[in-house]
Amino acid sequence: MTLPLRRAAAYALVSLLALAAPALGQYAAVPFVAVAAGAFIVTEGRVFRLFAFPWDHTADRLRTLLGFSLASAALAILVPAFDLPVVVYVAAVLSLAFGDLGYRGVLDVRESLVAATAGFVILGTIAAFFGQVAVEAAGATSRPLATYLFFAVSAALLAALLRAVFTERDAPLVLGTVALLLWLFWTVAPAVSWERIAVALFLTVAFGALSFVVGSSSIPGLLTGIFLGLLAVVLGGYGWFVVLITFFGVGSLATKYRYEEKESRGVAEENEGARGSGNVLGNSAAALVALLLFASADHLPWAASVFAYAYAGSVATALADTLSSEVGGLYGPPRLVTTWEAVEPGTDGAVTWQGEVAGVVGAAVIAALAYAFLPVTLAGAGLVVLGGIAGMTTDSLVGATLEGGALGNQSVNFVATATGGIATAVCVILL
């Protein structure tokens, strides 16, 4: 057993202290506070070498263990202080620690980042699920077991995604993000069936694996797509997944279309068209917000259908903008949307009429799917198209004025998709 694997196993054992929360009640943080105190005191010896990462050796302090234990203690304090569900606390802590163990365990026998990431998600899910079941057995809470599986898979996927972006020293950020999202799910998630969980995982993993094999997504992009697809099926329904996966599928094909030619013109996506988590989230974050608001509609003043329109409008914008860029980049000369002067290919905010037409077609495709699968009327589908066009135009305007300075490409994508979703929802409310 290598040192990284022994270290991951040690952190996983420490994470099991979270299971004492039901018995300790308001004192659930005490075990992790004790670990934090030990991490601060121990500066050498076998225990230090077991828990220390390279940067801990440099600092002569177990800062990583200190951060992990203090973050876990902080979440434990939230359980009695702000009614954070114990299962959320346990799932967040165990999914991260055992996910790391699964990741290192696979790397010990096979040098494959894809297989190691799968190991993270699988073992993280198993640990989080049975941790929640143990909490329920202690009488701390009661929910259907399928709900616990949804929480466990969501926690493991999100933790794996954040791990792909950050390092082990960022455990407080990962734990906090996972716990907050699960807390939201605890509040708004509908009753989840085993069938829906199974179908969601099969569909998302199958499409995600396909996108990775054909080179249209990186590992972080793969995790992000699977995570968003899972939420679409569970919180919305199969129709919501169809709308989302159409954007991913058509967008990926458009990115690969005549890629060498776009590369020679300087307008091709980086990494041979493989989209990372930033790109996926930039185009999908607004849709995710709309999905969460749809699930929370009972607590809001607007009907749930309003957020279905917002979801469709944001995805229509994402596909319209993607097709506008990928198709329009093959033609020219492009013109800057603010002054209409001819500019070099790849200039932020530049458009071609061919790209604009392709964008409108993309928005129409999403609108048609929304009409078929979401609570969207025929007239509402027209509003979705208009919202997609408004968002696509916003992307060009913001790109021409702010991109490269105040905003990066992913931020511009988010602003555009949010604009498309909000514009569609506002039109529905007013009309």
C-alpha cells in the first residue's frame, strides 16, 4: 500500500467521527475539534508522516488535516444551531473522504484518471449512502432510502467535480459547497423513486461516457454533465433531461464540425473541442438555477411553469450561442455587433449572418422540445425562441464591450443564458 493510499485511508477513518453526531447531539463537533487540536500540536513522527501532504511537510504543520477537521466541526455546529439535517452533514463528510480513498485505491493499481474518478464517485456514493442509513437507524431522521441514494450520488459527483478543480488542501471549500447544495435538496427535492434514480444514472453516465470517448468533454466536463443531467431527471423529469442533453449533444457535434478548418481560422475551441467544467457550467448554470426554482415553486409567488419557461429560454440561448459561434466561425468576414465593422475571425462580439441563422435554428429546436416535453404552450414556444435570440444577442453585445476585461468567456455565457431565461419568464408573466 502506497503512502497516498494509507493517507487517504487515515482521512476516511477520521471522517467516520461524523457518525457519532446523532449520539452527541449539540456536542457533535467535539471529536473533530479534538482532531484539529492534535493536527495543530503534532509536527513530527509517524502520525505526522501519515497525514501530511507535501505542502504540510513544507509548513511543518498538518494544515490539511486541520482544515478538514475544522470544516467538519463547523458543519457539525450547524446541525443543532441552524437545523442542518444530520444526513446532509454525514453525506458531505463521508462522500469527500471516502471518495478520496476510492480515487487513490484505483490509482494504486491502475494509472487512469478516468478510472480513478469513477472510483471516487462509487466509493464516495457507497459511504455517503450507508452513512445516512446509519443516521436513520439511530433515529435522527427519516426519509425514503431512494432519497438518500440521490443525496449520496449528488454529494459524490459534486465532490469529485470540485476535487478535479481544487486540491486536498481545499477540503473546507468542498465540504461547504456539498453540504449547502444537499441542504437545498433536502428542502426542495420531491419524493425520489428507485426507478428514476436508476434511469437518471444510466442515461447520464451513458451520454457522459460517449461525450468523453469522442473527445467533446474533459473529465471535469464529464462530471459536470452527469451531475446536471441527474438533477434534471430527478428535480424536473425526463423531458427536462431531453432538453438539456440536446444542447450538450448538438453543441458537441457543432464544435467538432469542420474543426480543423476552424482551428486554422483561430476560432476553434481549445483542447480539441473538449469542453471543461467552466464551459459546461457557464452555459448551464442559469438552467440549473431555473430547475432549482422549479423544484422550490411551492415556496415562491410564481407558478412552477414560469421556471420551466426560464429553463427552456436559458438552454435555447446556450444552443443558439453555441451554433452561432461554431457555424458562424466558418464564414466571414465577421462583423462587430456594436459597430458592424469587419473584424478578424475570433474577435469577441463578432457575428456573421450564417451564424445568426444557425443560432435561431438552435433556439427553435429547443423551443420545439420544450413544447413537446415541458409545460410550455405553442405560443410559449415562440417566446422561448425570442428568449434564445435575446440571450444570443446579449452574448454578442457583452462580448464586444466587456469580455476580456471585466468578464471572462464563461461569465459572458452565464450572463447571456440568464438573460435568455429571464426574458422568456418575464414575457410569460406579462402576457
